[in-house]
Amino acid sequence: MTDAPSDPPDTPNETEETSMSTNHDDPQTPSDGPESETPKENLVHFNPWRDFNDAAPQIDVFGDEPDPEQIAQFMEVVFGYCDGLIPVRSFIDKGQGFDGRPHNIWIDAGDNVTDKMTTFANWAAREGAAVYVIPGTVGAPGQAKAGDILQMQAVVVDIDTGDITAKRAHLERHLGPPTMVVESGGVTPEGQHKAHVWWKLTEPAEGSDIARVTRVRGDIAAKIGGDMHFRSAHQPIRVAGSVYYKNSLKTQVRIVTLNADRERDLGEFTEAVTDMPPAPGVSLQPDFAAPDKPAVDDVLVTPVRESAQDDWSRFEGASTAIGYFIRMVHEGRMSKDEGWEGICGYNAAMLRPQWSVERLKRESERLWTRHVEKYGPPLIRLDSAAPAPNEMPAFTLGTLLNDSSPMPADIIAPRVLTPGGLLVLGGAPKVGKSDLLISWLVHMAAGVPFLDFTPPRPLRVFYLQAEIQYHYLRERMKQISLPKEVLSGARDNLVATPKLNLLLDVEGSVRVAQAIRRAFPAEPVDIICIDPIRNLFDGGPDGGGENDNTAMMFFLKERVEVLRDHINPDCGVILAHHTKKLSKQQVKDDPFLALSGASALRGFYTSGLILHRPDEESPQRKLEIELRNGPALEPKIIDKVKGEWTEINPMNERLVLAELGARHDAERDRKGEVITDILVREARAGRMYSMTLFAQTFENQGGLNGQTSIRDRLNVLTSKGVLKLVKGDAASDLGLPNERSKYGYLCTEFMELATGEDLIDPDTGEIVPTSIHVRPSHYKCAQTGAVLPVENPEIWVHPEGVNT
């Protein structure tokens, strides 16, 4: 036997990740200071005369054990909707008197996830090890960094100091009951149990929404006095139902509150967090003037020498000055270049001797990273954004009346997108919004009209999309069913991005601006299209969501407009946006109320388009149009015909009792299919029918109603060419009795008539009934109703313009 602990089950990768380090009660992100060294001498010598009562406290091996039921509940709240791999880690809790190496495993969030986690927790309990997870999923084993997280479905705050009970009550009062509360096992000096409070989301956050989740986690922690490390997406946390061993205390990490059906929409929850005031005694103002640090105002104007000759060291002075300029850059009060110039200026003027540029840069980057982790994304503007005019323009009525200069040319006529204009295209998921948008952009890039929307020439279009990954984007582009000349004309003028994992904050805006300049280095871009708003939304310093009017105006003015003015002030912007659910009557009264998020969006755009499906049973869509800069346009009825978006003549749209009429249409189609099926089946049995005989024979069968109704359907089907006729010599050749009626016998395409004879297979001896193919001899003219002979019985011809 050996005293070494056995390896845990299913450990595909045991590489230690810095993002899963463990420095506190719950594992935190790595600290910036040097790690403490392990003492070289760590031996306990045996002395037979020693009093054995002074031995270190031992863990009760008969104490709490992992609880599979609580583990199952925890996994459902934190990962129930997620796909991918869950990063899991175990390590020896501090204070047990022995050490052990940590173990990392990655568990599939799919089937049997609870059984796998329970097995691992049981192993960890036998080894005296804690169990942690990163509350998000990754794509491959070995991944555990913030940038690796693909999905997160829950928001959590770790309350580990102060009055835990009062803080939980404050959260519930302002954010509503949580989905789950877990006592982590730790106890505060005041004797209260430390807690993890969880809110489950209605769907997993992906892409840029992960940054929204971590920002919300940080905002809750800041307002409640919780653990700020949860601003990081890769921050691990203890698993409920596992065992806590720290400081010789063995207890269970247990769920004390569970509202399993309580879920929150991310947008609404973000608003609630924004509105929540800080808990009593919690200040949101950072303390930059700590008593053990020099004041910033003094540091910036006071020289400091080496060898501790002054009131503070060169390191303290440089760190304080760098921190000051970092805060200025982070809050958007100066650009990055200006901040770096300030840091270099302080280094040159106040440090005696100066730091090297390499050291200055290394320290600046380290402090910048820490500041962003603690306070969230920066709020920098594009350095070269278009400056505001010195004077506010204003014109008299006479000036406006006398100005007869030509109007600027539309980017997309008629006034759908004007120079410097903003167009919003809204639609529900799966209504075809992105498909319509891609087809529209391809036509604009080729200079070809689309649904009567006309470009003056081939336009340069940059399609900034954040939904479709590269391979599926190229697949969709190849599936576009458009004329070759349109695709050829748009090949170089339409530039699209694959799915992006960024926010349209300042750094994201700079990256987008650089990409647009690289795409169109010679001529300025004509259209910037952002699809969708939700995946790239940046709500500004307060971190508001799409439902916040202030955050929406910040995004439109400080992000979209600044980006446009920076690239080309005269280019047009198209924003793709989701719609919310409204009743059919509400959509009919005002379709633009369906736009998701803040109402400020509707008051800001110059053109609005809403794509919706008035009748869920019909493939046709309706495109509502609202213009600020031109006369109103009538809504368009559109549909995909042979792969291309086509406008349907509104005169063909049923206006009165549309739903009832659609049901009648469906019933007529059903009767036509029943008649065709009966004729085919009867022919295989050796029987064919004239119109009159068919109506008499199958009256009130198969839902066909009476003879008159059946004859009406037969007349329609023969006029449309669905049914044709066999009469005269053609009927005699089939062995049918001479039919004196005008129409003869009814015939369907591919009809087979049994001859009544059997054919014996010479190889198998099987008896097979024989049949002959029935070919029409006459058809009913769709224009005159006359019975005319067919030109070629071998080819079944459908009349042109008739919907069969």
C-alpha cells in the first residue's frame, strides 16, 4: 500500500491553469505580489515523552459527506441549459496539516453530468479536497481562461464579509428572490455563514453577453460589499453538495434556499441591478487617498530620488502617477496616447534617475490589467473622432426658403437611407431578417435594385455581424439564390465579418474602424451594417442594457455615431435589431412598438423597417416602413420565390376575413388532393371514372361533400391542368367502354391502370398484376373551357400562370 492519494477519476488534463488559482477562501485570480515560499524544513520529529494531547486537531472522518441530490440541484441551476465542457478543480483546503497537488478535469455539460460530478466529489472528499467549478462552459479540455468561456447561464455574488443576513435581505428586496442560496462553509468573525447567491437566467449568455454577465456580477458585488473577483468570467466557486475542509472544519457546502423555477431575463435583471442602491455602509467611490499612500496631487509635482531619500520611494511615486493616468484613460477623460505621454512625462520630470522605458511600460500594462479587471471595460473614445463644430448652426426661415441647391443623393432611394442616416431593421428570431438583410446588401453592393430600394451605383458595404461563425457564414453566402451578374458585381464591394466576440466599446470601435479602412483603403465606405445590436451593445459607464434609454442613447451617440463620423460622416448605418412579442392587433396598430429595448431608438433613427409574419400559417412576410426624411411608403408583402425575395402584389392580398379565407383555401386544397388520390387508387384497381360517375360514386366520402361540390372541384382541377381527360380512341385502346360525355374519363399524371391480367416472374415464380400507363388524350382549355386534344401525350403540360 502507499500513502500517496490516488488520482481522481476521469482526469483528461491535469495541467494547472493560472486562471484556476486558489489564494483565498474561494479561488481568486492570481495576485500581483510574489508568491510565498514553502519552508525548506517541514518535518515533525517523533518524541515518545511528548504529550500526545498537543497534536494538531484532526478532521472527523465521520462528518458530512457529499450530497448527490444537492449536487444535482446545483448543476441544474448553474449549467442546466449549457453546452460544452465544465472546468472542475479540486485541491487540498488550507489548515489540514497536509498538502496535495490540485487536480483539474473537464466534464461534459450534457448527459450524466450529475453522476460525474458526484463521483468526483466523493473522490475529493476521501482526499480532503475542495471541489470548485467555473460557472461557465468551454470548448475543449485544458481551457479555463476568461476568453475561453463560451456560455454562462447564472449570475452569482459571493458575500463573505460583514452582515451576511442584512446583505441577503437587501438583495432580495431590490432584485427579487434568488434562484438559489448556498452556504459556502466559511464563517465570518461575527459568526455568520458566508453565502453564494445565485440567479438563473432564462437562456445561456454567449458572445458579448458574457461580458454583460460578468459586469452585472461585479456591479452586484460592488453595491453589496461582496467579492469583486467575480468580475472575471473564469472565477471559480465551490460546488453545493461538496465538502468544505478549511482550517480543520469539515462541513457541507449546502443549499439553504432553492427556487428552481425562478429565472430572470438578462436585460431585465441588468436594469434591476442598475436601479439597486448600494447596501447601507457600502460606498461606490474608490478610496484613492488611502492613509498609507502618497496623495496624487503631491506625487505629480514632487521629484523623488532613489535609496529612500524622500517621503516616498520611486516605486510608490511611479505606481501612484501611473494609476492616476490609467484612471483618466479608463474614464474617457484622455486618450491612451495622451495617458502614455503623461506617464512618460512624469518619469522624465520627477524620477531621479528615470525608470527605463521597458520597466515603465511593463508596470503600466500590469496596473492597466488590474484596473480593468476591477472596474470593467474602459470608456475611451476614438482618438481621431470627428471634432464638434465650434459654432452651433442655425438658419432663418428666409435662408431655408431661398436655398434652391439640389438635394443630396440618396444612398438607397427613395429616402430609405440618406447620407449620414441611420436605418433600423427589426424582426423576430427566425422570421428571415438576416436572410433578407444579406440579400439586400448583396444587391446594394452590386448596384442593383432590391424590392424597389434603389442604389445610385454599386455601394461599398461593411457588414459587421456577430451571430454567424465563419464556416456557416460562407455556407449561407453560397446558398444565396441570386443572378450571377448580381453576385459578380458584389464580390469586392461587400465585406463581412464572421461572428465577433467583442463589444462596440472604444477598443472594439477602434478595431472595427481599422478593419473598415483595411477593407476599403481607396474609397470611403458607403454603408456600415451592424447585425445585431444586442451582441455588440455597450451601455456606457453605468453599464445599462438595451432597455435603458440612457444606455441606448449612449450607444447610438457615443459608439455608432462616433464610429460613423470617424470613418465617413456621410455614410449610412443599418442596425439589425430584435423585436418583442406583441399581439396581432398591437402590431397592426403600430408595428414599430415591437422593437426591443428602449424607446429612444425609435426617436433616433431616420428610417425604420419591421419584418413580421401577419399569418403564422402563411410563408408571406410583411415589411413595414417608416421614414423621417421622406414621404411615407406603403408596406410591402414579400416572400421567397425560387430562393429570391420577391414583392407580392398587394391587390392579391385578402383584406377581409383573411384567416377564414385561408382556412377555406386549405380545405379546397385538401379536397383536390383527396380526389387525386382516389383516382390513382381506383385506377390501380382497374376502374376509371367520368366526372358525373365520380361525383355520384364518392358523394360524402373522404370529406368531399355532395355531388355539386365534387363537380365544382373537378371543374377547377381540370381547368388548372391537375386533371386531364381520356376519350375516344384513347379510351378504347385502354379497353374502357365508350363514354359519350363531353369530357370522357378523368386522368391524373403518372396514373397506372390495372389490366386484370397477371404476369408470372420466370425466375421467382411470383405472380404480379400487370398495369399500363394512362396518357391523356384531351385537356380542358384554361381560357375558353373547351376540350382540346393534347399535342404530345407523353408530356404532361401545366398551363402557364396557373398555380398548381
